[in-house]
Amino acid sequence: MHNVAVVSYGTSKFSKESNLSLFELACQPCIEILKKNKITKDKIDAVLFSTCSPEQYGSNIICEMLDIHPRISHRIESLCNSGTNAIVSAYSYISSGLCDSVLVVGAEKASTPANRLIWDISRGSFTYPVCWAALFARAHMRKYGTTEEQMAMISVMNHIGAEKNPNALFKHKITLTDVMHSRKIVEPIKLLDCSYTCDGSSAVLLLSEHKAKEATDNPVWIKGIGQHTVGASFNKVTHDDLTTNRATRIAAQMAYNMSDFSPHDIDIVELHDAFTILQILAYEDLGFTEKGEGGKFDHQNEIAINPRGGILGCGHPLGATGLAQTAEVAAQLSEKAGKRQIKGCKTGLVHNLAAAGTSATVIILGV
Amino acid sequence: MQEFLDYIRKGEFRIYVCASCKKKIWPPSQYCPGCLSKADLKKFEGKGILLEFTFSYLKNIEGMFGIVDMSGIRLVGSVFGRPLRHGMEVTMINCGINSDGSIFYHFKGHKV
């Protein structure tokens, strides 16, 4: 298997509603990459487009708009973890030797229909994601004593990160009181416990080892990948326990095994905080703390969590989120994260899940 | 799926059961995910256990709802009756299709 590096990346400003089309949005971070990188357009072997939009033939449209003529071009969709799915596919193309360079781009409009999985009738009338998140939160509170304040603090912390991120949707600090007094949505979840589906795009350029060494002196390597699919329905995902996510646990173990790293080796993580309770579950399922201790997990001196502001602070353009998470970890590991740079980080982890955690992806990167 | 929806419209909850291995298939499909045989739609006793519940303030779905385990299949519906408690027995009292096309399931808690 060939080694694969993240060599370049770009992310657009996330917004509630931009005046750009889905494909114009997608072009933005690609142009950023093409302008700042030594790789020319004729050297791109594949373009993969991550989106939940039903618009057809998007990857080829982006290729035409950017005058790129790759051998391989197609779309990848897996709801909220479309972006990391696309990276896994790109990794496979390169590690197998089929490609040397893959441009992976994700974009989404806030109007995406992908917020609700209509097929899953096990959710009945309660099709909004906040409904399943609230049931997870209730179960964790009942079983482990997790509090609404502990969940609210996650939103506060992630908004602090977003304040230093020029691309984040919510670039302002919020207080514990703000979260606790925000509008009730589904008990115990309030408005500021929820992420916001928005317009946005992000892209990463992956290269084979020999191309990466030509292109940069500081490649960031993909060290481990794990992915697991439990199914698609809420029926399926709840068969273990409402307080844990099996797909995340399995994906994390696969990624740790492949990379020979353990949770203790991770310096920085971008984890899937579409709701505050998901960050608490992720602390536990990724192995950063013991089961049931996620609400109390104080990580300040051990690991940097969601330095870009996470999904709560940045917004959630579904098909772009996994790419923006990966771009952030790559930026941090190559010490190019600007005002939010975490000093001395060598190993980072990306965690991205979809549809109540029916599937999850974990990617470990290192320098 | 269409046959399942036809019964739901009439307020009757049925479930596909594999003709070969007898596995209950949920969400509905005419093919068994276990042994890949064809499945038949069967009457289903609407009794279950309330695994978790909470309160929604969302427009059009305001009220108590929860996840119910009915003999191994799990679904989310409105839950009526007080007081509700985790692990209590519930019965499906109604089901149907909302004006937006989503399906509703109504449960009622048993008095202890």
C-alpha cells in the first residue's frame, strides 16, 4: 500500500445563505488550493465531490467550471459524513496505486433536503435529528448523571474556538447562561445545544508519497482510517444502548490499530458535535475518557478539542463538514492554523458521523 | 412498503415477517435481511416497553414522545398517559399518516 498525504486544503466562509450556487461554492476552496499549490490542474487524477444535494453530475460540473480533466470524477453522499467518506475513497485510489493525486471537495447549501432521512419510518413523526439527540441526552443524564450545564459548556467552549476562525458562522462568545436560557427545542436540548445547517464548502488535496515530497516539505500523513456502518434507521442504531455509538467505537478502534496510536497519543481532535450531547458520547466512544464520564471530561491539559469551533461554532454544511474538519487538523499539524494554532501537535484525529450515528468515520493524521 | 402504508392509512400496524426464518423486518421491506427470503405482512400486537422519553416543543409535534421496543423492533412515537416512567409497558393505540407524509405512532402507558 502506498502512503497518502494531505498536502493542501481550503475552506470557504460558512454562511446562513450565500449568493453562490452549490457549484460556485464548491469551486471556492478548489481555487484556493490550485492557486497556492505547485500541483498543476493536469496532474489531478481524480476529483471527488461530497454533497447531499440531489443536483446531478456535480463532480463533472465542477471539473468543467475549473477546466480540470481527471480520469475519475464522481459524487459521494453519506449524509453528514459524506466528506470523510470521500477522503476514504480518495485514500483508496491513491494507496492502491490507481491515482497519484485526488482533489476532494465538499459543498452544501443550507436548503439541503438531507436534514431528514425520510426512508427511516422508525422515527415516526419525530424526523428531525434533534429528536434522536434528545433521547440520547435523556438516556445519558438518567444513566450517568450528566447535566444540562455540562452539555451547555461544550457549546460555550466550541464558540470560543469559532471566535478565532474567520470562516466560522458564529464568531462570537456565548455564556453558560446564554445556552441555558436559549429556546427549548426538545428537552433537554436548547437552541444553542444545536448546530446550524448552513452554506459552506471545503476541499483537500491528497497526494501519493512521491508526489507529496515534490509538492511540499511538510506533508501531513494519513496514518489510520476506520469506518463502520450499523445501518440507516433509528431502530438499528438504538439496539445497543442509547448512551453509546457503536459505529464510532468500531471505527476508532480500526483507526487506532492501523496507525499504532492510542487515544493517549492524540494531541488534537475535530469531533462530530452536531449536538452538544454528541461531543460527550464521542469523548467516551473515542476512548478519551471512561464510559459515563464524558460530561465531566476536563481535557484542557490533555488534548485540544474542536479548535476551529467544531460544528456548533462553525455551522454544518453537511457535505463539507468532514472536509473542513480534516482541513483544520491538517492545518494544525503543519502549524498553519493562525490565531488558533495549538503548539506542538503531532497527531490529530477526525471523527465524523451520520444519521444518529448509524455510520461513523475516524481518520488519524500525523507528521 | 406500499402494502404496509395501506394498512397504516387504515390505522393498522403490521410488520413484515420472513416466510422462511420468521425474522421480523423493520423498517418494512419485503426481503429478509437475514436469509434473503421473501417476507409477508403480518398482524402485530402493539405492545411494547418505553425505553426512553422526553418532551418536544417543536411545531406540529409538540408533546411527550419516546422510543418503544416492541418485541425487538424499535420505533419513536407520541406517548400519552401519566406518569410515564422508563421501562414501563405501553400499547400502540393509533397510527396513521400526517398531512406532510410522515407516519405517526401513538402509544399509551399502562397504569401501574
